[in-house]
Amino acid sequence: MYSSFKNKHLLTTQDWTVEEIKECLQVAARFKQERQLGIYHDQILRAKTFFMLFFEESTRTRNAFEAGIHQLGGHAHYLTPQATQIEHGETAKDTIKVLSRYGEGIGIRKTFGQGFKYMKSIADHSEIPVINMQCETYHPTQALADLMTIKEKFNNNLRGKKFVISWTYAPNYIRPLSMPQSLILLMSRFGMNVILAHPGEFNLRPDILKQAEANAREAGLNFEVVESMEESFRDAHVIYAKSWGPIMHTEDEKAGLKLIDKYTGWVVDQAKMKLASPEAIYMHCMPVDRDIEVASEVLDGLQSVIYDEAENRLHVHKALMALTMA
Ligand code: CP
């Protein structure tokens, strides 16, 4: 059933065709519906192992993969550099050559430094599928769960909808660019006009912006960058507002945090949500800085779909593992 996906890596959604992504989300939707009906999927990956290598912490990604492989009949190993010989300098090649002999799939999270390069070198030597669980550039599994959520909320009718990804103020720490970059790449491929809003210093990588423009052009849709949260929200159908760091502007953490403090007005509240279409939904990948990035009245309000997005990580991860590891 799943043979065309066997051993396929997912480092960025750009690696998968629109048709492949649609098929993956159909499998995820089926898993979701059948779980609600009490149907078990525990024979699909019976006795198979998924390695989860985390260089940084996680709540959703780790637990959605771990619960997911358990529901599919397999088992997850939680690995960190300190729990392996990676800490002592074992190469990506040797690490994955060995793990490929023990299990059927691996996910990696490395959001700072050269995460994507590390994953690529693992993938180049891997005999099992490699899933990007977030690097400094991409977060494909979150973006897929977000797309699944939007499809559900708009009954699969996404053509011409206005999708906004906006920067928010959040002074606690510097977050990577992987989320906004993954969203601007993916959403126009599924029929939406994409607006990216941020203060000047919070720009994304130029090559990713170029690719997002190309995706929109190919789909006959618009991709626009604006410097006003309010302007971006007008008549929007999807408001995805979250923080990221001024990483293209400065790599110095102190200077970055100082820059964030210039934009305390970039927070989401009900007044701003009223600028959007009455049917608009509010999205955030979480973790969220409550009442700093976004008012609790929005996060807990009727337009918020943040817990649906988090739930859909489980179904999408199950689909990815079933498709690539069965
Ligand atoms: N959204 C997300 O990736 O959450 P975690 O960092 O908790 O995995």
C-alpha cells in the first residue's frame, strides 16, 4: 500500500510533490478518524523502531512521534548527543550506518548551528528514512500538521484564501526562522495567497524568500512581504502569528534581544483579530508566550485552533512513519 514512499526522506516539504503531500495528509486524516472510532493501527509498524535524536528539548514533536509509533505497533528510542557517542565526536556517517542496522527510521532535531547540514549528511549515508524534526531552516512536520488543520477548518477549500504569517514580540529568547520559512514555502503550493509580516530586521533567508515567490508564481498566487501587522491582518482567513529572531540581521544574542524590544506593539489581541475575515482562524505552533506574543483571550477564544494543530502532529507523524517505514 505504501511502497512508493518507502525510505523517502523528509528534510523539507520542497522534497515532496504536492501529490505526495496530499496523499500523506489523506493517510493522516484516515488515522485520525479511525482513532476516534477506536480502530487500532498496531500492526502497521509492528516491532519496528524509530530513533528520535534531539539536540534540543521538545514537548509536541517528541511526544507526537513517540505516541505515534506506539500506536502503530512499534517503538521509539529517545536519543541525545550526550546519551550517544555523538558527544565524543562520532561522525554522522558512522552514527547512521550503525543505527540503520537496528531500526527502520530516524528523526532529528537540531535547531541551532548547522542543523540542516548535519541532517543532510545523515541522509546521504542512511539506509532508513530521515525526518527533519526541526532545524534552523525548516520545520516540515509542523507545517504539514498546520496545513492539515487549515484544510479541516475550511473544508478543503483553500483556493484564494489569505494566509498571514506575522512576527510577534517575545523578549525571552531567540527563536529560529524554521517556522515562518516552512510556512511561506508550503501554503501557496496548496492554493493560498501568502502574506509575510515583520519589522525590517526580522527578514527571512533570501533564498527561501525566492523559493516562496517561485512557488506562488507557479501556483498563480500572490506572495507579499509587509512591515505592518495590522495591514497584514486585514481580511485574512488564517492568522499565524509567532515570534522569531533577527537572525539575518545579527547573530549576537544580546543585540538580538535588544532589537526585539523595539517592537513591543507587535502582539495579537482581539482588536487586531477583528481586522481579519469573520471566519478567520488563529494559529500558533506552540510553545507560546501567553499574554506576551498573544493575548490569552485570543489563544482561548473561538477563533483559536492551536490545540487542533498540536493534535494533528500525532496524525501526521503516524502517516509519515507508516508511509516511509512500513
Ligand atoms: N511546535 C513544536 O515543534 O513544539 P515542540 O518544540 O514542543 O516540539
